[in-house]
Amino acid sequence: MDVPSPTEPVHRQAGADRSNPTEPLPLTFASAAGPKAVTGGVTARSSGRTSASRRTRRILIALALAILASGHSGLGNLGDNLTALRSPIERTAASWRGAAQVVGDMAMAAIAEEPNLGRLTGAARTPFCDDVAAEDQRPIADAINLMRRTAEGERLFRQLVDAGICVGTDEIPYNSGYAYIVKSFGSWSRSYINIATRHVRADEPDVLAALLIHEATHVDRYLNAEACTYEESCTVLANGVDLEEEIAAHAAEAEWWIQAYGKDGKRFAFGYAFGENELVKAYLRGPEAFAAYVRKIRSDPREATQPSD
């Protein structure tokens, strides 16, 4: 771990993994020697890559939803497509699987929902950390570009770039991401954000963008001396989470999701995206209800165990 310069706070943020998709997303914040913090977001998935059985379930769910929404353009010719596929379907089991994939792709395309965000203006180099695998760079870049399509997301991104803070990946047992923030010899450039590899390789860009908004908000509060740890005024939960910091980061996350999908959230949301919808519902109930909600989802004892440097 980098040794901070005297009197400078060290902060650690991480996101917790969520195993139950019907529960909302938690994030973590803990204090240790000196003002130190841990925060992050929770996921509904427990494995790094989507398994074949999970892909099959996803296709079947998408197809069922698409059939229910049969008035949607793109499904009107579903019967014709199945008729066209009938001959190969009758011949081999492989054809069955191929046909199912085609139909599943049709269904997913029919119910796909794009975030309702502004255009991205201006190119910028993604601030990858040095150890980011080549296969993980495109998902991170796509998520950052999506994050930047709001004014606040662009501001947070530019702040990361200006401060020399990179974005990387890590194998994180429970949390979905964390930010290590340290000011050393007047510079923040030894700080970084890491997102769990399983998220980068299995989740959609909007989910990754929401995670980055959350972590970048923690960074923002530390860089601008707004974090409760500066004055040691945090409400610290039993697992070490600094409640006020999580409320602030989750609020930013919810606001970004609202800008992307409106107050009703994403129409067809599964896993972590479903949790984002639940977060928005709590946010819209007002500050007190939202604070209680964040306290509930951030009280998991697994939050106390953070990745080590």
C-alpha cells in the first residue's frame, strides 16, 4: 500500500456483491487507521462469466416477455421466422439449439431498451490502469462513454482524468468494485478505481456505468474534502460502513439511472439492473426513506471484509 503524506487521508471504497436479485444494491464504506473508507455496489451475479444454463434461462425469459409484448415491432414476423427455421429444426438437435439462439436473439432485440441520454461530445482516452486485460478494456470504455452522457458523469470522468486516477479490474470476493484514494506528496495519481472482473465480463454497459458513477462520487467527495471522514463525523455501521458516504454515492447512482431510464426505471431489468430500479424507488420516497434503505442494504457483515492492497 502506498504510504500517504502526513495528515493526508487514505480512503478505500468498494462495492458489495449481491446474491439475491430481489434485494436492492448495497455499497460499503469503512473506517480504519486514519480517515479511511470502503464503498461500492452490489451485484446479483456470483460467477465471473455467464454460464450456458444462465444464458438459456435469459433467452427463455426474454422470449416469454417478447411474446407477451407481441405488439412490439420486430415480433410480428416471429411465425414466419419459425417457419423458415422448421426444416433445420426437424433435422438435428444442433439445429434446435441454433434456432433457439436465433429466436432468443430476436426476442432480446425486440425488448432492448436504450438509455435516454444525451449525445457524447468530445473524444477522450480511457484512463485504464496498467494491468487491465485486453478483453476487459472494451466493456470499461463503453461504460465510461455511457457514464459521460450526463453532465455529472462527464464532470466526474474529467476529474478522474485530471487527477490521474485510473480505472482497473480486480477479483473481488463480495464487493463489486472499490476506489483506493490517497494523496501522496500533493498528488492523487496513486489512486485508482477497480471494478470486479465478473461485472466487467458479464454485465451490461449501463450497470458498469452506474458502478463507475458510484465510485467516482466517492472519489469526488474525497478530492473536494466533503467526505465525513475528514471531520470524523460519519455514522459508522457495525460492519465499518460510513453511512453518509454511501447515501451520497447511492444518490448519485440513482440520479444517473433516472436520467437514463426515467423515474419508472428500466422496463426489462434483471440482476443488478433490477437492483438499480429498486434503488430509484427508494430514492424517490424521500431523504429519510432513502437513508433507511441505504442503511439496510449496506449492513451486510460481508462488507467488513475488503480487498487488501
